[in-house]
Amino acid sequence: LCMHFLGFLFHRLLLFLPLVDYDDHGLLRGRLAERWEPTPDYREWIYHLRPNLRWHDGVPVTAHDVEFTLDLLTHPDVFAWGKDAFPAYTVIDDLTIRIRVSHEGHLSLQREIVHYPRHLLQDAPPQKLYEADFWRRPVGNGPYRYARSVPQTMMELEANPDYWSGRPRIERVVLKFDNSSAAADLLKGDVD
């Protein structure tokens, strides 16, 4: 697998957050969203973001970042969900957004989509989004922040001391992209 694809797999888990996800019991829990309200038909959701959320560079996370991400992911030049997944979304205020989904199956997308910083990606042309310099030193909002990388070899992340639910217990995470040494590293105890 290429480093780019592997990096995207780990963004959701470590660097970037969705609005909600599941807890260990299969129940929805808030991540960016502190609370949410669906309409009776579950086609429209109002999300209230946690106050004081910040990107790793200190800029506040807002509903405008969520709107920006949905604009990107529904843009025809970006390989993602397509406009039909989210036919309408509206920023109500800096911490509130209303999202309409086209059918119940698209509800899971709201738990799978992580959100990106508008202030750092708004000038990237959608057709070249994944080529932006941003991806070499990503700025997220999750429990880990970018520390350093060696191209095609590894990416190191460090615990985010300002994470909304507290600093992660694991201080550093190193993602290795060279699969040829994986078994040897495991046997030596260099990876877990």
C-alpha cells in the first residue's frame, strides 16, 4: 500500500475527528459534536460542536470547517461521496451545522468522515487536493498531532496535550510504511 493511502487510514484514528463515532458498546458518542438532534425521519441532523476545540495550530474548529469538508467531499473533482450523499447542509452559527442526508444509509458517512481545516486547505484546488503540501505536515484536531516523517518510510505522531478529552496515555506513535522489515521489527520488539 502506498504511504498516501495508509496515511488516510490513520487520519480518522489519530489526527482528525468525525462529528460522532461509536463507543465500545456500539452507541454513538460525540467527537467534534458535543450533542446532536435528528429529525423524526433521521434525514436531517443538527450538530452542536464542542466549544473550545482547536486545530493543532491553535485555530478554533468551527462549523465552517465541517461545511468546507462536506463541500470538498461532494465536489466532482474529489474522489469521495458525491453530491447525493449530502444534498443540503447549512451553518447555523460557528458551533452549529444542519446536515441533510439523502437516505438512511448515508447516516454512517457522518461517522466515517473526518473534518479538515478550512483555513489551511481553502486555497487548494479540489482536483489537486491530495497533492497539497498540507498532507506532508498535516494539522488535525485529534488525539495525536504530527511530529515528523521520513518520506516513504515513517510518520511520527505525538500526544496532543490540548485534546478535548485529555492527553492520550501513549506518548508517541510511529507509523512505519516499509513492510519489508515488519516481521523483523516485531520479533526485535521495535513495534507493537
